[in-house]
Amino acid sequence: MRVLLLGGTSEIGLAVLSALDLAPDAEVILAGRDPQRLEAAGKSLHQSRRGQVTVVRYDAMETGTHQAFAEEVCAGGVPDVVIAATGVLTPQEELERDVRLAAAMIETNFTGHVTVLLAFGAAMRRRGSGTIVVLSSVAAVRPRKFNSVYGATKAALDAFARGYADSLHGTGVRVLLVRPGFVTGKMTAGMKPAPLATTPEGVGAAVARALRSPGKSVVWVPAPLAGLAAVMKLIPRPVWRKLEN
Ligand SMILES: NC(=O)c1ccc[n+]([C@@H]2O[C@H](COP(=O)([O-])OP(=O)(O)OC[C@H]3O[C@@H](n4cnc5c(N)ncnc54)[C@H](OP(=O)(O)O)[C@@H]3O)[C@@H](O)[C@H]2O)c1
């Protein structure tokens, strides 16, 4: 078993890896932009499980390199599971002060996922098996005034993942779309937890459970968030606009 985590230092991604309870002979590949942070993540993972952990350089914004990156990883064996956990949440006021940060967030949260997942998906399709786990968000359901850019990146990623899952249907390749709500951790540090907030471990456990259910294609974390999301879609826009966060 070969598992690739894109965003190799992601708290949620690492919690998913821990929850998967991989066999000692499974190989974990942590892909990311900072070798020191990746090595540290690899060490903490190694303490919680035996087995091989390797780190590779990957930058979500270097989309021109993604085909070659996927080919290089696949040369050692096409991963059985790819977890796409790369993401940034830059405060909207910073994006408005420097619009290049908005472009960087769009590239990291959306474009880079499309390019890298198309490349790994093609390799999995050729082999006839594989699983891609995509970290969307409840923010994809209905963007808020305070996070219109982040929400748009998640809505775009969510739409891509659903369409791509359909195009891979019947090929042996599965896409699991994960929609967490507010997750306490470094990405949300300093923010007030939203209703139904969860933890990286909560997301990890839910993803591991969903992967054991072959028919499952979407997982909300926590599960009751699905109901809240349905209500969120029905709130009239003048009311939605007035909500504080
Ligand atoms: N936290 C939440 O409340 C929440 C809720 C719903 C969905 N999500 C989504 O879940 C995913 C994981 O989030 P998390 O909470 O685990 O956040 P996190 O701990 O901050 O992890 C984000 C990961 O993305 C990586 N990254 C950022 N820019 C990159 C780039 N240009 N190239 C390569 N890697 C890059 C970071 O690497 P570095 O170490 O280099 O920074 C880190 O590994 C994200 O897609 C996020 O949007 C999070």
C-alpha cells in the first residue's frame, strides 16, 4: 500500500493517515514545500506507526511541474491513495490589501489540485484502481462575505471533484469528497469556533470510516453538518448578508 499526502504537514491530512491504521509495510509519502517541516511531520508519524515514511518536494502553485511530479512519484509505484490536503486560508482583508495573495490562494486551493489530481488520476485509471481523497469544506456550500475568495476556491474544488468522480466512475478509481466544518487547528488559530466545530482527529476518523464503506462518495464532518448545510442554502440572501461570520 502506497499513500501520498499532498500537503504533507497538514494537520487534517496527518490525522487521516493516523486514522487509516496502515499496515507496517505500507509506504507513506509526505509531499510539500518545506523539507524541515515535512521531516518533522514524518518523525511524528513514525512514532505513532512503524513503516516507511518518505518526503518529496511539491509546491501546489508550481502547476507546470505537476505532470512531471506525478510521473516521478508513480515511477516508484502508482499510489493506492492520494490525499489532497493542501490549502491556505488567508484573511480576506489581507487579500484586499494585496491581490496577489488572492491569486496565490486560488492557485493553492483550486488550480494546483486540478493539475496534480488529473495527473495522478490518469495513472490510477491506467492501472484500474486507486482512491483520491479531496478536502473540500462547508465553505463550498455558500460563500460568506468575510470569506468570498476562500469560499469560491472550495466551491470550485468541490465542483471539480464531483465531476471528476463521475468521469472516473467504473474505472476502479474512487474519489471521496470530504466536507468538514470548522476544524480547530493551525489554519483556524485565533478564529472563533463555528457551530459543530470538529478536530483534525474527528475528520481523520470520519474519513477512515468512509473509506471502509465502498459506496460512500461524500462525507460531512461532523455528520449533522449535512443538515445545517441544507438549511444554509435556504436562508434568503438579505438575511445571509447580515450574518456576522
Ligand atoms: N482547518 C479547517 O477548519 C478546515 C475546514 C474545512 C476544510 N479544510 C481544508 O482541509 C485541508 C487541510 O487543512 P488543515 O486544517 O490540515 O490545514 P494546515 O494544517 O494548515 O495544512 C495545510 C497544508 O497545505 C500546505 N500548503 C499550503 N500552501 C502550499 C503550497 N503552495 N504547496 C504545497 N503545500 C502547501 C501546508 O504546507 P506548509 O507546511 O508548507 O505550510 C500544509 O501542509 C485544506 O484544504 C483546508 O482548506 C480545513
